Amino acid sequence: MKLGELTKNPRGFRVAGIYRISKFEVKTAKNGKAYGDFLISDLSYDVPAKYWDIPADLVTVLQENSVLRIEAALDYFKESPQLTVDAVRIPAQQEIDESLKSLGLMAPRAIADMVNQLQGYIAGVRHGGLRQMLLAVFSANTELAEQFKRHPGAVRNHHAYIGGLLQHTLEVAENAADCCARNDKINKDLLITAALIHDIGKVREIEVDALGLPVGFTKAGKLLRHISLGIEMIEEACEEARLEEELRLILKHCILSHHGLPEWGSPVEPMILEAELLHYLDNLSAKSEQFTREQERTEPGSFNKSFVLRRDIYHANF
Amino acid sequence: MKLGELTKNPRGFRVAGIYRISKFEVKTAKNGKAYGDFLISDLSYDVPAKYWDIPADLVTVLQENSVLRIEAALDYFKESPQLTVDAVRIPAQQEIDESLKSLGLMAPRAIADMVNQLQGYIAGVRHGGLRQMLLAVFSANTELAEQFKRHPGAVRNHHAYIGGLLQHTLEVAENAADCCARNDKINKDLLITAALIHDIGKVREIEVDALGLPVGFTKAGKLLRHISLGIEMIEEACEEARLEEELRLILKHCILSHHGLPEWGSPVEPMILEAELLHYLDNLSAKSEQFTREQERTEPGSFNKSFVLRRDIYHANF
Amino acid sequence: MKLGELTKNPRGFRVAGIYRISKFEVKTAKNGKAYGDFLISDLSYDVPAKYWDIPADLVTVLQENSVLRIEAALDYFKESPQLTVDAVRIPAQQEIDESLKSLGLMAPRAIADMVNQLQGYIAGVRHGGLRQMLLAVFSANTELAEQFKRHPGAVRNHHAYIGGLLQHTLEVAENAADCCARNDKINKDLLITAALIHDIGKVREIEVDALGLPVGFTKAGKLLRHISLGIEMIEEACEEARLEEELRLILKHCILSHHGLPEWGSPVEPMILEAELLHYLDNLSAKSEQFTREQERTEPGSFNKSFVLRRDIYHANF
Amino acid sequence: MKLGELTKNPRGFRVAGIYRISKFEVKTAKNGKAYGDFLISDLSYDVPAKYWDIPADLVTVLQENSVLRIEAALDYFKESPQLTVDAVRIPAQQEIDESLKSLGLMAPRAIADMVNQLQGYIAGVRHGGLRQMLLAVFSANTELAEQFKRHPGAVRNHHAYIGGLLQHTLEVAENAADCCARNDKINKDLLITAALIHDIGKVREIEVDALGLPVGFTKAGKLLRHISLGIEMIEEACEEARLEEELRLILKHCILSHHGLPEWGSPVEPMILEAELLHYLDNLSAKSEQFTREQERTEPGSFNKSFVLRRDIYHANF
Amino acid sequence: MKLGELTKNPRGFRVAGIYRISKFEVKTAKNGKAYGDFLISDLSYDVPAKYWDIPADLVTVLQENSVLRIEAALDYFKESPQLTVDAVRIPAQQEIDESLKSLGLMAPRAIADMVNQLQGYIAGVRHGGLRQMLLAVFSANTELAEQFKRHPGAVRNHHAYIGGLLQHTLEVAENAADCCARNDKINKDLLITAALIHDIGKVREIEVDALGLPVGFTKAGKLLRHISLGIEMIEEACEEARLEEELRLILKHCILSHHGLPEWGSPVEPMILEAELLHYLDNLSAKSEQFTREQERTEPGSFNKSFVLRRDIYHANF
Amino acid sequence: MKLGELTKNPRGFRVAGIYRISKFEVKTAKNGKAYGDFLISDLSYDVPAKYWDIPADLVTVLQENSVLRIEAALDYFKESPQLTVDAVRIPAQQEIDESLKSLGLMAPRAIADMVNQLQGYIAGVRHGGLRQMLLAVFSANTELAEQFKRHPGAVRNHHAYIGGLLQHTLEVAENAADCCARNDKINKDLLITAALIHDIGKVREIEVDALGLPVGFTKAGKLLRHISLGIEMIEEACEEARLEEELRLILKHCILSHHGLPEWGSPVEPMILEAELLHYLDNLSAKSEQFTREQERTEPGSFNKSFVLRRDIYHANF
């Protein structure tokens, strides 16, 4: 349950769920025994908690920002809720994911499925250099590949959940593949490759907490933005794949120009067909998600002001 | 052959092809016989021609701006080319089309195939009112439907050839269908319908010559533009289909907003998901064609200044 | 009196005035008798009211959103004001209007006088087609003509009161007539006609309550705006008047372009003299009212920030 | 006649008209006699001319850039036209004016009439300080008042002829007076005064030739523009009229803001009603003239590209 | 001490410092004696104060808005602080300045030193006319010269303290002198002169209180802004110095164009080298101060939103 | 001499100077001897030349695009100039430079002096990491360091000559050092370092010919621009210098933001003081050169339209 809903319940109510321990200290009670003094948190709320007679082995295992399955009883101190913990367990990743998914904080599709689809796209790239470059980014480089799997696609708004970056990337690639299927003027290897790496810089632009949820921009993210970071990030992979110079330039140009206009963050406008298409395909995915989210908050037949889209949104009623 | 290439040939050279008679007068020769005094034209050139002893039955049939198959011999008068016609025939539409296609002045796909595909999309719309509305536009209203089949999609640049409007419309619909196949949040009936009618106003905005080639904007096109004209044009069809008010508003909103921003011609920005998608799908088709055309004019590995896109275009070399 | 000023008065204070019944239910009191449970409203406040022993004939007549003359005594329940109604009467339109006028919610000039002036302008149009078109809009079409008489000119700000649209329309026409009197290059019939219909779309763009006061934008208003709606609205009148095509295009162009620039809502800029003048005449009326309203709120010799005009306003002091 | 039309005529054709002597030298012919070697000019053409046996008294009177009535015979030298002058006379101002008017280089209305109307507006200003200020500008200061009477209103385009500045000024004042007649919220003295002086800076911004025709911008005009120059020019008049500080600020604000927006040349937007109205009234006059001129160059029923207005202009056809 | 920190102290705490008397009335106490009823103020807070048995000579001397050295004891009335004054003294200017400097409300450098530096720059101008003009502004005209010494450079933000205008002016002149030292294409006399007068209009644009601190814009400042005011202010000095017309125009052009672009307040862009440089030198000084102030409020290694600069500011951490 | 001036001379005129051999073939003459068939070029002209009886050793040494000292006699073939070469010598670099300098195609200051000054700035950086990074760019990396010394600063306009990039870089650094000397809030090491590397990407953005003169943009220059290229180019140097992460981010941010606004090519605006200053210092140098060049082309007291600066330029006259 969301911690924000705790206070709808009476003293003694049993709470069980997966939360973050945002503060953790071991103190000594008046009776001389050690107890844990916690702040238990979800996305929006922090609730103080005590774990009396905390098991000694737990003391050595727990850390601030650990994500744990917690069982506790609800109490009130001066009308503020407080928890008395009586069991703590390190949950399996899958258990955490289900919890996040039920709260809408994780991509609807399974991460593993999406990773398979990503690998499928990479395997389908026929140009050896491009395929090697993609493998260098998404497989060989273990740390980056691991981060990419679960990274959010934004700090807030569309795709701002765990796995959001991967889901957005695949949506762009799917539409790209459709375009290629009908138009043989498009260089499919190039467009698919550009689609898969276009937002890679977001891995370094967006800061995540212990759960993997976005909490803001990193220092590098604010000072350089994901476009510059992304160009830098593929450099090494291009080197490893010994990619020819022409293609390196073009891939970087695709990243650099994919926001379409200087005032939207791209100092150069797209100069090749695939870069131009990438810009619109990126928008198709991003705006679909954003509109869907905004319309869900709006009653059918009525309007709602969207701060992200800077206009009124209408939820059609038919 | 293009009339511009006539002068590469010697006196007496035989010319046979499909041209427009842009001026046609019957005069009387010194010998008292009637002869035809013509101006024979293709897209770029006008060549004077004489048809001595013109058959009497032809005189009653021919009109200015007729499109004819002409056989003639080349002559020169003060170094300017002149034709002596000896046979004239009204060509079949198919014959005309082949001629246009070979000159790049007609859509690559066969008109009949495209019309079938259009009808298929209409038949696939499950909402009765929307389907009826589409039928009212594209079938019942014979004149509009006929015009739509062969209308160009622009005065110059992308899709500026016979059948270009239909081809662009289908490209938008194809991409729309792909999006719907993967995202059940999109109302497919609405998006397909909007895709099919979004540029219907171009039928009244773009002026065509006897061959159906674009020659400029109509008076209504300059004063009102295709967005306003399109909204007006679907009104009657909505009435015939007794389409519910909610859907009429939404369809008109889709047309009105599909250029995305006021400075691009849409006084309102898209307020519903399908209108937003339409804007990007429209660009995907238009910019694909434009980029392809521009890149074909550019040597691989070099740049070219595009006046339409207002930037340099690069023809990638790999 | 304004309901917002009720609480300046003691219990038992007598209230008499014209208000809207925004909620109306008949309930049964503990003594078994029917009573009316009301919410009595003016522009800004809602006050609960009880009508004990409500006459049976009134029960069948009253409806939510009726506008009534109410007499009541003031009471307080937990410091909130409450009214005890003892008489209710359906007021004459004139009585309502006087009440609105005293609150600044109605045009300063009498509606009837303004309608006469409007008819005078129409009668003065010498071109038969244009005059017929105007009659079709403003007389023959009873419902639209009735709405137009009392419609507000805006949701808030300048002319945002009953009759404001008519008053603004006449101000534009008056200035137009002056211009024509001094410049015979202007086609007076065209400019006057365009002036009279330029904002006709506001009848369908702005939503009004039972009193006729603006409460926001209609669905059509938000999705299409008054310019598109206006073009649509004159189409039928043009048809009835069998107006020649040239003039239909020009009138629609005048409506379409009267905001002057794309970023101000007009996808085409004015292309004929009369359309260009209309743009400035429209502003003369609108900005005069807005400035006058803003300056009245400002002390002489001091400045005030205007949110509508997005600048500081100065009330000159001499 | 226009010098550009000379060559339609045969050798010996008699020319008589008012022209400028743009080059003037006295030379000695082979026969030992003095002759005048001229360049005779109108707005667009220069033609060489000889005045054989030029009268001695003329030699002392003539100067380069003099405006003269010339009689001559047409000759040709290597196919270029050349004039042989046989009479020269200094024309009366009225004679010059008629000549200019017939060439469209002078205001349609008589200067004297316009000056009378200007004086009428000044006399009608009831506020003593404002009236004194206007008199200081338009009467007392002889040089400025004289220049203002005949100054052009622009270098090219609308009102770019002799007397154009005065005519434009009066058009603005006329419309201003009309607005005041119907709206007593407007301070008429202020609006009329501001209308009369709003473009006074153009006297110093636009450079004129000997005939009074605009030839470009002055140095001060390019470096400071007419708005800054105008503010400076009324300062002395305000001082003479001992105008109160409040009104000086407001008048300067009216001049400073009358272009409406920074990108149109006004660093502050209008902050008082009369300044706001002045902006639209200025446009009404300027755009009326510009549109009228552009439409006159356009065939009825067709369009023309206007470089000044940066759009197509349509000449309506009804 | 800042009045905002008073409440950290207990009843009876002794307060001594320099404050403004923003309200001052003499009343009669119940014992029949006169007492002073004050409001004692600093930049941010007003505290009520009583001066029992106020000396009769003080009553005649004190005025509202006087700046005084006050000694008082702290008291509380219903938890709000109140002062009981027991000594009041008119402080020396130097004493006031030290007090202001310690609160960051005065330029870091001594006013006298800055005035000396200013005089040094003036003395170094070799062109007699320019030097005379500067002397007319900064010495001869006593009132303006006095105001300029202590005027703030802005209402808020950079250089918004006493002496800020002078300090900013000198910073611009210092950088200007450096540029000239390395580039002999620059006319040093002109650039230095322009630097010294470029913001002179701020003396009339910014309103100051009795202490000389900025409290907002003057009426003239809002209606005309400092650029127009500055041009006007140097006119008389140019006259006195009999400066040649060419230089007057250029100096005014430098003032007029120093904001660089219309949307930043300059209706003309710089047209001469020195005007162009002035624009960047002005920014170097202004932005240095603004950034320094903003970074001081930001923790090293973190970001802060700057409302003035409309972006995030980073305080580098190394 | 410039080849464009050849035709002012008669047949037989002796030509001696330094030119580029833009085409070079060895052919066999009718007499069976080898001769050189050249195209001899300077910046603007190509002239055909023959070298009869070309020495055998030269044949092995010469290459297309070599820069040579050539002696030849002028001839004419069908009125076109042609040269008969009789001596060719590989000139010393200094000899080439003098030739270029006399044509205004080389920096006014000696390259060696400027390199010394650059090394001085580097040596003065006290922060070890920054100094090491600069050495890695400007010394260790021989190829880049060599290119940087003579690279032009632009394709055309300001600093578009050999050594222009270095001269511009030093101008920015000089002004930066001046600012630091007076303002201890600036981190001098950072600002100097940023100044020295801010335009390093131009080495890869601008294409030069054999003489080192700019001939256009490279492919990488068009697709990525010098800002992105520069960020990439310092990466390796940062790695070599083991520069701390914080400083790498900041240096890249300085490069990324130094154009100030998105529409001027910087996707992020400056977020730290030194980045902000760099933007204005860059402009001070660039605009000084540009204005100086433009004013030199303009008569004193007159205006000239500058296409680069998009405004009129005035050459002040005093």
C-alpha cells in the first residue's frame, strides 16, 4: 500500500510491503537493548519506524537506501503515523518489480521481453560495423547495458518509470521498422541503429534512486544534456567496432539532430533522411505516452490543462 | 520526348508523343484550304506547329488544352523549331498515364491500386457514421472522388505529381494503421478516418491543367488555404452520414490542428491523441518524399542546399 | 445586492433581488410539509436557502438554473449565511436586464437600440447579395439572431458582458463607416458586411449560463475557435442569399485573417484592403474597452499590472 | 513627360517640362562661344543636353540641382537620346507642384488645404499647454513648420511623396477625432496632439532632394530613427509652452510606443489608452495607402507579391 | 543589526544602529507628556517604537524618512517586537555608509575613490569636445553629478545598491580601456566617453528612498526607460560643450543601441565598432555581478534556479 | 601579384610569385620531349601554364596542390592569358608566409610570437590538471598542435586567414586575463583554459587547401559543427591529464554553452560565471575584427550594408 494512505487506518493496522529505508540508525533503548530507528519511504511519503530488539544479523546487513519487504504495526504519535516493525526481509528483484508495477512505477512490458526484442533488432542489423557497435553498447559494456535495461525515460512525464527508456527506445525502433518495410529508400540498418542509441545519453542524464526511480538530473545531465552525453557515450563503442568514419559522423549527426530544431535542443537540423525520420518517430512514441497519460486523468467529454504539453487536452467522448 | 530536347535533332526528324494543344486555331492557307495553327506544349516548352489540310472531322473535335497523341516532322524557322503535324489521335487515359509516369509526373503506384487500397481502409472502419462519412466523400460524391484520385499533393516539391495526393494520403494511413496495431489506446477508426481526409482541401487549393498537373494555387487556395477548405468540404458528408456532433467536431479539429503550430498554419494545437499523431504521421510521409527527392539530386558524400527544407542536405555515402 | 455582501448585514436582514437558482430540490420537512431546498447564486457566490411551505404551483414551475426575483430573510448557520425565502416571482426580462446593468454585467447601451443600429447598417448595404446574406444571418435565422443580440463578446475582459458581442460589432462597424466616409478606395459594402460578421463565431464559441453571462468556452469553441466556427456559420447564409462565389471567398477570407498574424490565430494574413482594415478596427474597439477597464482600476498617476495586456498600464493624471 | 519615354519619339521631337539639372557646366564650343553642358533628370532617368549660345545671365543664375522648366529638341547620338535646349525658365512653385502631382510625386490634396486643416486641429485643442506646444512646433518654429508642410512620409512606399507626411498625419488625426466623437473615455486633446506629432521625427529622418522628393535616410535617421529624433524635437516646444511634466512624459511615451512592439521599433509598449489607439490609427492610415497602391498595380481577380507587406495581395473582383 | 533578527533576542535587549524613521508622530501620553510614536525601518522590516518624554528640540528636527542612529530597548507586545527608544542622534554620512556597507547595501569600493577614478577617465579624454561634455555631465551639473555618485545601478539584482551605478560604469570603462590598450582600431576617446554615459538615464529611471536605496521605477522610468532618458540627459551637456553634430549623433547612437537588439530594448542595433563593443562590455560587468551574487547563494557542487537569468546556475566545486 | 591582374599586362610580361599548382600533368610534346601542363592558381583565379623541357628531377618532386615559387612569361591564347614557366622552386615556409601576409591572407602577428604567447598562458595555469590537459592539446599532440598554429578562424569574415584561429584565441585569452586581474571572483585558471580551447573544434570544422586557406566546411563540420567536435577533441586530453570529473564537465559545458543561446548554436545557456564571461569575450574579439573589416570598406561618414552582421555599418567621421 502507498504510505500516504496509512492514516486511513486505525492504530494496530498491519502493514506489509516493499519500501525503501531512507534513514537507518541503530540506537540503544532505555532497557539497554539495540533497536533500529528508521525512516521508511515510498515515492511520496516518509514514515518514522522503530524496530525494537532488532536481530543482530540484520544490523550488519541493512544500509540506508536498502529496499526491503517490511511487516509492521501502525501506531500514532501526536496524530502522526509511526510504524513498529516486527519483520524485515530482503526481497527478490521480481518481488520488487511486481510491487513497482502495481504502483505504475515500472514499464508495463516485462524487462526481459524487452531486452530480447532489443537483441533481436541488433541481430537483424546486417551491416557488420553497426551491429558490432550496437553489441559494444548493449552487451559487451556490461555496466551500461545493465543500466539501460531498467533506466527511466524521463524525470517526470512520459516514460518516467523503470524500464521507460528501453520501452521508448523499442517503440521508436518498431515504428522505424514499419517505415522501412514500406520504403526501400530508407537505409534500414542506419535507421534502426540510430533509433536504438538516440537516447542512450539519458542513462547519464537522469539520476535514479536505490529503486531505480528517477529523482532528477545528474550534474552532467544539467551541464551537458543527454544529446552531448550520448554522442560521447557511443564514441568508445564505435572505436571498438572499428566503425568507418563516415558512419560515425552520421550516427552522431542522428543523435545531435534528433530534437529537430535549435530551440528544441538540436544545434543542427537533420541533414539526412534517416535523421529526419528519427525526429518524428521519437515524437510519435513520446507524445503517444504523454497524451495517453494526460487523457486518462481527464473525464470523457472534458478538457484538462497539460503543463507538459502547454495546452488543453481533450478526452474525446464517443 | 521532352520538347526541350527537340533542337538536338535535325530538320525532318520524326516526333511522336503525347502533348497538350495549348493554342488551337483553324486558319485558311494561301491555297484556300483550312489548316490548323497550333502551339504544342509539355510542362516546360511551347512549340508552334502547323497541320496542313487538317481533316474536317478533327476541326470539330479538337479544343484548346486537349491532350493528344501527335505525330509530326521537325522543321526550323529562323533557327526556332517548328513542327509539321501529319497525324493526331485522342489517346487512351492509360496511354497518357504511361507517358506521364515515364517523365516522373505521375505517382509511381497505379492509381487503380491506390483507389482499391483507399476503399479497403474505408471498408475497415467499423464505426458506421465515420464509414458513411468517408463513403460520402470518396464514393458517393462522384466529382470530388474522381478529382481526388488523380490530384497532386502539392504545387511543387513532395508529391507534386498526378496521384500524389492519394499516394500521400495512403502513406499517412499506412503508418497510422501500424501505430494502431501496436497501441490499443489509439482509436483506430478515428485515426484512419482523419488520415484519409486530412488533406482533402488540397483538391480545391491546388489548380491543375488539362493533364492534371499542378500549375499553382487556386483563388480559394490562396485566400483560405487547404485546412479551411477541407473543413468546409467534409461538412456536407458529415450531414449525409448523420454523423454525431462530437465526431464532427473532432474530425474538424484533426484537420484544423494537423500542421501542429500556429506558425505552421494550424490556429489550434492538437488536443487529442489522434490529432497529435496525425501531425507527425503527415510529416513522416511528406519529409520522406522530400528528402528522397533532394538526396537523389545530390552526389553521394556531398551536400546540397535545399530551398524547401531551408537547410543543407547530405547524401550519405556507405 | 451582490451575495458576497450579505454577511455585512445582521440576522433578519431583508434581501430582495434577482438571482439564479443553481440547485433546486423539493424535500419533506419534519412536519411532513414540502419545502424547497435551494442554492441561490449570482456571478460569484452561492448561498443555501430554504423555502418552507413552498406553494404547490411553484414546485411545478421552478427549475434548476431559473432566474427569479427572490425575497428572503437572512439567517446564519455556524457563521455561514443562509436565506429563508418567503416569496419568489418570475421577473420580466427588462427587470432582469436592469439588475444586470446595475452590476456592470450588461452592455451600457440598450439592446433594442443596438439591434436597430445593426438593422440600419444592414439596410445601408447596397449590394443585394451581401444584404441578403446579412439578413439571412441576423434576421431570418431566428435562433442565431436572438442569440447574437445578447451574447457576450468574450469569456472575460473586454466586452465580456451581455450584449457585449453586439456592442463590439457595432463599434467596429462605426469606425469602419467613418473610414469609408473619407476614403473612396474602400469598398464600403464589403467592409461593413465583414465588420458585422467578423466575430459571429463567438456565438458558438462562448458558453453562457441561464442569465446569458459567459461561463467559459464551449467544446466547439475550444476545439475549433470562433474563426473556424464563424466561417462555417455564414456558409448557409451565403447559400440562401445565392451570393456569388467571389464574394463568399472574400468574406471568409476577412473572417479568417482578421487576427492579423498566425501567432494571433489567423493562418493567413489579410490580402485585401478591407480585410487589413478590419484587423485594426477590431483592435481599436477591443483595446479601447480593455484599456478603459484597466485604467478604471488604477489610481490616477499610478501604474497597474494588466494580465490581459501583459504590461503595466498607466492612469494619466492631468 | 517622363524622360524614360523620350526614345519613343523621333529626332526633332519637341520636349517641354519641369526637370532637375543634375549636372551643370559651362564649356566653350569650337566656335569660341560658351555653351551649357547639362544632365537633365527626373526621378528615374538622366539625359545629356547641350544649351548652345547659352545667355550670359542664365550662366550666373543656374546651379546644379536647380529645378527648371526646359524646352528642347530631341536628338540621338549613337542611338542614345540627347537634348538640344533652346529655352530655360525658373518655374513658379505652383507650376512645379502641378508637374509633380501629375507624376504621382505629390500629395493628392493641396498643401495649403492640408495646412489649414492642421491649424484647425491645433486651434481645437482646449488644453492651453498642449495647444501652445503644437503652435511652437507647427507655427512659431518657422523652419520646421515649413519643412513639415512638404516633407514625404516615407523613403519609399506609402506616403512617399511631397506632402505625404502631412497627409498621413491628418489621416491619423481624422480617425482619432472620429474615435473621440464616440468615446468620451478618450482624452481628445491628448490623442489629437499625439496624432499630430507622432511622426515629426521623419522631418529629420528622411533626406530629400532639391524637389523635396525622398532620396534616402539621413545620417541621423539611420543612427537614431524617427522615434528618438521626434522625442528630441518636441523637447524645445514643450519647454517654450511650459508644458507640465506629466504631459511631457505622456507625449514622449506616445511617440516612443507608437510602433506597438519592440520588434517593430518601440522599446516600450503603449501604457495608456491614447498611446494604444495611436498605434492602430497610425496603421489604419499607413496600411490603407500601401494596400491601395499595391492593389492598383494588380489586375482585378489576380494576386501580386508585395515586398513591403511581405505577402500576396489580392485585387478583389466584384 | 537587521530588524528581522530582533526577535531572536529577549525582552530588554539593547538595540543600537542606523535606521530610517518611516512614520513619525508626536502624541500626548496619559501623563500629559509628549512622546514620539515611530515606525523604525530597514530594507525589509518595520518595527513600532515609542520615545517617551521625547526632547522638545528633537521634535522640531525629526521628519518622516529621516535616517537616524537609534538606541532602544526591546519589548514585546502580544509577541510582536516593539522598541522603547531612549536616544536618537543624526549620524554622519560616513557612519551611515559603514552601516549600509556592512549590510551589503552599498558598493564595496569607497564612493570617493570611485569618483576619483571617474575624474581620471574624464581627464584622460583627449578630444576637447567629449571631455567638456563629460565635465558638463559629471562636474558642472552639480545635482546630477551628486546623484550619480550614489545612485544604484538597478532596482534589484546586479549593482542594486548605493553607488552601484558608478561601480558598474567604472567596470565598463575599465574593460573598455583594456580593449583600447590592445587594439588601436578602437577610438578610445569615444569608447570611454560612451562607457561613462551609457547608463546615465538610470539616475532618472530608478527611484530611491531617503537612504538612497532603490525602491522601484520612477514614472519617467516606466514610461520612457533609461535609454530614452539618457539620450535626453546628455543633450544639454552636448550643447554646453558645443560638441560637433557628428559626435552628438554617435554618442546618442551608442546609448540607443547598447542593449544590442530590439527585444532587449534597443530599437537600433550597433552600427559602429565602439557601440558594438559597449554592448558586450556592459554585459561583462552586469553578468559578472549577477552570476557572482547567484553563485554565492548556491552550495558548491549544486544548482540553483535564477529568476533573473532565467536558467539554472551551477556553483562549481573545485 | 594576384593572377586576376595578369591581363593588365602585355604579352611577354614577367611573372614571379608564389602560387598553388592546382593541376599537374606531364605530357609529351610534338618534339618528343616531356613538358609540364599546369593550372596555376591563387585564391580566385586559375591560369593554364606550360613548362617546356621540364627538368626530370622536378617531375618526380612536383605534385598537384604543391605551393611553389614560379617564374614565367605571360602569353595570350585567344585573348585568355597563359603562362610559359621557365623556373620553379620550392619556397621556404617564411617566403610563403610573407607572400600571404602581403595579400591579407595571414594573421598580422607572427605565428611564432603567437605560439609563444599561447605557451605563456598555458605555463601560467596553476591547476596541474588543467595545465596538463592544455599541454596534451597544444604540445603533446603534435598533429593537432601543428594544425592549430596556422588554422583559420572562419571560412569567411572575421579571422578567416591563416593563423586566424590562434589570433582569435589569444584575443579572447587576453581579455579574459584582464577581467581576472580586476575581479578575484573569477577562477582564472578555468577562464583561461576555457578561452584557449573554446574554438578548438574549428580545426576539424573548417577545410583548408594546400596553402592553409579556408575553402569551406568539412563533412564533420557540417554534420556536427565545431562545438560538438571540440568537446570530442578535448576528451582524450582530459584522459591523458587525468583531469578530475568535475573539471571535465565544466570545460565541456564552457565549450557547449559559449554561443550563449540555442538559436545561436548552444543547446545549453552558460550556468557558471566563467562560461558566461567566455560568451561575451568571444564576441568582443569576433565582432571587433568583423566591424573593423567592414568599416575599412566604408567611406568615412557613410554607411555600408554588412551581410555578415545583417545591418548597416557606419564609418564614423571625426
